[in-house]
Amino acid sequence: MKVINIGLICLLSLVLWQSASAKDLKMGVIDIARILEESPQAEQARETLQKEFAPREQRLIDTQKKIRSLEEQLARDGAIMSESERNKLERNILSKKRDFKRNQDEFRDDLNFKRNEILEKLQRNLVGSIQKFAKAEGFDLLFAEGVIYADDALNITEQMLEKLKKK
């Protein structure tokens, strides 16, 4: 897939280079991964996830502490407990561990689903913003991935981040 992308980029560059004799070609390179990491919109997406999932994560942590406490109680007092008390405590611990595992799996699934949903929306918005920026700045060609080398003068990532921060 990357070979095809690089081949297409080379072919497109060659075609555009040949037509560049009539006009100067304005090209640039942008680091999408950096934009996704450092933009205020990405930070806002991370905060949204944190706000939504922090209470559930805290409940999981609290449950895990309760289970540990029960296990410590069993280890400490198990020898002096009656057999029925010890069996009841062991079943309680096992039940809590099962519930914890199920809740943890649900939490992970829900978090991943929401993260992917937010990331997809963020990517669409950022690509739209980058395209608007490129048109407004008069770029003829903007590379995002598959670039092996680009002079720093062609890298417009900083400019794009500044534009996004002003939004």
C-alpha cells in the first residue's frame, strides 16, 4: 500500500513539476500525527474522554481495593474462621472478582468505542481545517504521509497548529 502511495506521489509530482513551468508550484508538508497530538482540538477530545470515563474508572479502582481488602482479611483471619464463614468469604471474593472483570471489560470496550468515535470526528474536522488553510494560503500540493524527506521550509505543521489554536 505504501509503495503505491509513494509511486502515486512521485507520478503526481512529476506531472505537476512538468506543468510548473507555466507557474510556480507551492508545495508543503504537514505532520498529521503531530497535529492530532498537539492541537487544542485534540486536547479537548482527551478532556472529554477523561470527564466521561473518570467516574467509572474510579469505581473500578475502588472495587479492586475492596477485593484486595477482602483477600487480606481471608489471609489474615481465614485460619480462625469457621469453615462456613471462610467459604462464604471465598465465594464473595470470587463473585466480586467476576463482576470486576466483567465491568473492566465493558469499561475498556466503551472507552475504545468512544475514543475511536471522537478520533474519527477529530480527524475529519482537522483534515477539513487543513484543506481550508491550504487553499487560503495558495498551496497547490500538500503532502501528509509517505514523505521520506522534506526541507523544513516546506513543513507547515507549526503554521497549522497556530491557526488551530486561534480557532
